[in-house]
Amino acid sequence: MRIGFDARAAFLDPHRGFGRVTRSLADALLRLLPGEVILFAHEGSPVPDTWRERAAEVVPLTRPRRAALIFDPLAWSLTLRRHRVEMLHLPAWGVPRGLPVPVVATFYDATPFLFRSPPEPWRRARARMAIRSLTRATAIHAISDYARRQFLESFPFPEERVVAVPLGVEACFTPASRLEPPRHLLFVGGGDPHKNLELLLTILKMPEAQELPPLVVAGPAANDIRLVDLVIEGRVRPVPSPEDAELVALYRRSLALLIPSRNEGFGLPALEAMACGCPVIAARAGALPEICGDAALLLAVERPREWLDALLALQRNPARRSAMLQAGLARAGTFTWERTAREIAAVYRAATLAESSRS
């Protein structure tokens, strides 16, 4: 089978969720199906040599910076005439009209319909348009059972064509050879309203929080204006665009990763933290209970006092931290990109057969 894979997000959004998932999934598919995957990337992308060696082709495809859903159909139409594929996987940005091949599209979550995320109305409208466009796909890859239910509850779409395939953890996320004393708390992600960074800021302003180490905010939320005073006070350290190696070091040295999100379609940082031997305290919301299982401490987002008490208890009880560390390592070990690639390949085959039977 000649599979087309849109890898542009891996290079255009390398530090955000779409980009990181696209990169990891492309790498896993190329390992599983060498010579069968045609990669589409924008001109000048730093495509790794190993990808070029394993790909059937690497084809340039420019993504317009604006109105992608308007102009992408023409780009795809022209490109797919010259580079034939039997199946096209679009892991980010939606599904343009009129694509001439079966399409598998990845669905992350319905956050823009549930919260003021992104906060700017024009960005939120664009995100909603991209999500609605997924109904043009032949099949949907939902990144969790929770995401699958959310998609089916949000849009009229054949239930049998929405398949939950969980994400994996990159091999670079491993525990330290020797456990180090924790140096900080950690938050990884963006600052959109549903990420609920406000809960952590509320905690840091409580008098008892002075006993806790500072909070490292890694990712896009590091530039959040609400952090300015706490950065000046030394209570927050921003790390705007961490590479994987820096993330690994941050996870290993953290007392806990904190995920106070009100909605997550998966929660990849939780698994990365667990794989690095970092305890996770997460919201009892979205897909987080499904992904974390019993390996994380799950708390209500409406109760910041409980989060503070949990952190203080973890800091004062090294045995508790050690037990959470071991449970997290076991949990993260069950999520691999190799498994994801195998199950995604089965979705490709099923979607191709379904399209053939309808034509």
C-alpha cells in the first residue's frame, strides 16, 4: 500500500502537541512500513536522513500560512495527481474538500467547542472549522476512548469508522540512573483557558506553598503574562521551547508534574513524566483518568487546597514519591509508538477496504 502522510506539522509546530505527535507517528510508521510511506513536507523542511531512507518519497507541499482549508485543496489536488497514494493520513489541521483518495484524520479533542480556548475568537472559530472538517474523512483516528466518545457526541458520523488508537512515549523519555532530590514543580503545555494554569498560580500564592520548590513552566505557557510577578519573585521559571532532552531533564528533577487541565484528549506529558520517573498529579477530567490509570493522583480542578496538600504530602513522604514513581514507570511502559503505528496501519487497511466497497 502507498500511504501518504502529511508531516508538515512536525516541522511547522515542533514544540506543540500536533507537531510532536506528527513527528513521533511519522517516525514509527516509517520504521513499521519502510518503502510504503510518502511523506509530504513543506519546502526546506529539515527532514531527518533516516526518514528519507525509509520513505518511498519525500514530497514538498506548501501549507499556506492563512486560510489553509481554502487553499490546501488545490495544493493537494495538484500534488496527488503527480504522486499517487492509496490512503492519505492527515494528523493535523483538518480535512480539505474534494480529496481524491480515502483519508484518515486524527481527532484530538473538542476543546474549542467547550471552552474559550483558544481565547481569541478568530482563532477559536478557525479551530472549530478545522475540527468540523474532519467529518469529510473516510475514517477518524481518535487518540483515546474519551476522544472517540467526544467526537461521536459532537458530530453525526458512522460509529464504526471512528477508531481509538492511543499515542505512545518516545524512547528518549527514560528515568535517571540515580534518583535525584527534586528541584522544582513542573507544568508542561500551553496557557489557553482550559489548561487551567490559574489553579497553579492560586496555589503558589498560598502561604504554605513557600515550603515547595519553584514551578517550572515549560512550553507556550512560559510566555503567559500572568507569570511575570512570580518570575520576578523567583517562584516560577519559564522554559518557552524545550527540546526533548531538556524536557527529560526537567521531568527527572521534578517533585511532580502538574496537569490541572479541564479537558484533554490524551495528556501526553503525563506519560512522558511517568516514563522519566516523575510523579503525576492530574485533574480528574477529560482523558486523564483513562491515560493515567492508578499511576497518578487525580484531583478535582475546583479544589486548589487539595492540590497544595497533595504536593506538601508528597514532598514530606519520599516513600510515597518512590511508590508513584514505580507505578508510573509500569504504566508508561504500556504505551509505545510501535503499538500506535501497528494499530494505525490497521485503520488504513480498513478505511481503504471500506472506500472500495462503497465505490
